[in-house]
Amino acid sequence: MPHLHMSVLSVKGTADSIRKILKLLRLTKPNTAVFVPATPSTLQMLKRVEPYIAYGFPTLKTVRDLVYKHGQGRVGDKAVTLTDNALIEKELGEHNVICIEDIVHEIATVGESFRAVNRFLQPFKLKRPTERWKNERKKFVEDDELGFSAEKINEVIERMS
């Protein structure tokens, strides 16, 4: 099962080691989200940056909603919105990924082509929730939503989509 990671705080003024980990996770801007497999090395990195991110296990619905609403792929140096299956087939066809639903499947199941699909996808740009955050101390989510939040990540993402 993939982890969904969401950067919720600005990285300005943080230690270099924290910024480096967030950069490795591709979470360099607030309110962005990425998928990564739950591996021991990934989990170790997440522990170091827990005060700056929220993460958990996304449902199939959350994966699908993110890909359809906010999905962009990298083609050359440009980010392209995922609206054309021909583009997906051209970029990921060698991995047997030919449409948006194949992308959703690979992400949700951490399939054989997860790594290629994830490299193709840009970090998902999310909105701040419409309601005010409870703790405005530069935090964009409630304290109990930071760090590992298991299935609660789905509620957080829904508010930000």
C-alpha cells in the first residue's frame, strides 16, 4: 500500500537536513502531495520530517480523485495536465500503462510500474482548506493531523481538493 505524503508547512527557516529530505520526497512547497511506497528507508525519512508533513494510507477513491483532479505529468521540461490517454500511452506505454485508470491502479496497488508512474507524475498541488486552520502558528492543519494519520489523510486531502 502506498503512503500519501502531503507537505503542509513552509520549509523556510528549517534545518538543511529537513529541507534535503523534503526535496528527496519532492515536497518542496506547502500544500503539495506525493505518493511513495512504504519502505523502511522512506519511513525513517518520514520520522525526521513529521512536524512538517501529514501522511497516511490513501483509499482508492482518494488516489483516483487526486489523479483526475490534480494530475499532471512531466513531458520534457513541462508539466502537462493528464487529459489525453494518448499522451500517457506515449510516455508510459513501455510499462503497460496506457490510460489514467492504469495510473490510478499502479499507484493504488504499488504495482510493477509504480516507480515509473510516480516519476512521471508531478507533485499534486492542493488548495488550503476553505475553513481556517485551528493552529495558525504557521501550521496549516490541526496538530493531530500532522505526522502519521493512517486513514485520516483521506479527510485532509478531501478538504484540500
